[in-house]
Amino acid sequence: MAKIEIERTKEFADSLRSYKVALNGEIVGKINNGETFSYELPSGMHSLRMRINWQGSNTEHFEVSDGEVVRFKCGHNMSDANAGLLYMTIWRNKYLWLQRS
């Protein structure tokens, strides 16, 4: 088996809300503010995305081998309060960010 680890940045925005972890389109867990989430998965190609309510992140596609650990970081894009309405509507799939670390 392989494993993914996702580190969520510790930030004030969304600090009381969990992000859902979607692996290959299925919710496999949640991650709280400042925490790290680990999940074992079979080797092969996978897709990963973070979700919160109707908003989410970009999708990261990756390949993993047996015994390998693939690490990611995630957080929110709400650095500009004026763009809040845009991130909640038009840019709803950019409300969160996800990147391989």
C-alpha cells in the first residue's frame, strides 16, 4: 500500500470548518485547521481534491507506487476580503488551493 499526507495550513479563515478530502471523486475523510491527514491507498493513478460546502480546490492528479508517501498542502485563497463574493460564486472551485509539496 501507498499513502498520501495532506497538511492544512493554520489560518483564521475557515478555522472552525473542516475540509473534506475527495480521492478519486469519493470523500475519504476530513482535515481540520492546522492538522495533517493521512490515508492509505493502492498504487496507481489517483485524483485528489479538497471540498468545503459547494466550494472546492483545484484537482491534483498523481501516480503513487507501493510504499511511497505523496505529500500535499492545502489552504484557502481568501487573502482579499473584497474578492470573497467571487470565491463563493464564480471562482468556487478556486476557493481552496491544493498543491503537491
